[in-house]
Amino acid sequence: MVRVLILDDFPEMGELIALILEAQGYECAVTDDSYEAWALLHTLPFDVLIQDNLRPHLGGVEFYHLVRAEARLASLVVVMVSAVQRLPGSLEEVYDAGLGGYVSKPFRRHELETAIANALHSRDVAPPQPPARARKMTPGVLFRRLKGEHAGSSPASLVESVRAEQPRERVVAARALGRRGDDAAIEPLLGALADTDAGVRGAAAFALGRIGAGAAAEPLVATLRDDDYLVRLMAVRALAAIGRPGIESALVERLDLSLIHI
């Protein structure tokens, strides 16, 4: 199974790309946030990252260099999908650094499939075989995908899943709690900031930022001392979303923001 992470700040575009690739046998995950993508890359062994170029916070080129600086992501194939028709100088530099491929929006289905297949072949990885009966890309299928993971789960079951044995399940539950925006999720998410798995800690920080939990400000400031860089990135994102007075000075004091735009 070839796993693909799709990072696009327009969720509908990300889900459309996922539906195209799933019909070809790829296993896809979709996010619209660079910080969440960083956590997912450290949670599951992805083979391909498809990202757009112009995004809030960490842009495509910045995120690419962050990925390439991480030794455990050395085998990850990166394909850029962007509305920019001609490569600016910054993207030319990325190509020189080994970008797997570039696809201009709008694109035809075969252009995306070919770019990913060629990038995989360059790493001696065979693209998957399309399933015998591929799922049709209907509006109904896209709508169900956009509802997200755990859409029908109760808050109580999600809180229980935050304490599940498998880190992946805890990450997904934390993300779902953040999307619900329920204040009842704050306490279990604060507890997840102390999880043994860095991906779970990062997902909890991300979720607290989405909820806008002012009560989480001090624990999140403390999270800026976390040993894992991705967790610190998530804490910065969450604190910026909360916007508490005095947060900026705490960030400057405790974290190097040279790679981060908030």
C-alpha cells in the first residue's frame, strides 16, 4: 500500500485529489494545516506528500525544506500542486533540492497521476495497481468525505478514544474533538498534552487552538519546552489562535520563530 498525505488549504481540493488517487489504489489522508501535516508525518509512514505552494503559516517551500531537514523523512516523495503556472525562483531552488514533481492547477487527472507515478519510480517505488472496482467520484461520496473522521461519534466516545492504546487512534480522536469546538473537550485535551507520543501531544495542542480555549494558554506556553519540535510548532499555532495578551512575548522568549509565520 502506497500512503499519500495531501496538504492543501482548500479542503475541497484536497478531498478531490484524494478521491482521484484512491481510485488508483493509493491510501490517502487529507489536511489543510501545515502543523497538523507535520504531526501526521511523524505518526504514520507516508510514501508521498502532495502539497500546494501558497498557504497560511508555513508555506509550501518552507514546509518542503522543513521536511527535507528531517532525517526520518528522507525517503518521502514530495509533489507540489499549485496555481502558479510558472515556477518562481524559490520553487526553482526547491527543484534543485530534489522535489519529486510539480503539477499546475488546473490540472487533468492523468497529469496528477503521471507526476506521482514518475516521482515514485525515481525512488524505485512501484505505484499501486488500481482496484478492480474503483469507487465512483460522485458528489455524495465527496460530501461524506468532507464530513471528516469520527463525524458520527459522541463526545464521550471521543474522550475515551483520546486514552486509547494506539497512538494513531488518540491522534484522530484529538483532531475530531478540536473540530467539534466543544468546551467539554478542553480537559481531556489538556491531559493529552502530557501523552507519551509526540504526535498525540501535537494533535492535542492543535485541537485546543481550534477550540480557542483561553484556559489552555498557560499549559500551551509550558508546552513550548517540549522536546519535540513538531509539538512546539503546534503550541505556537494554538497560542496564536487563542490570542491571549502577552502571548507574543512568551513565544519570542521560548521558541525560535525564524521558520514560523503566525
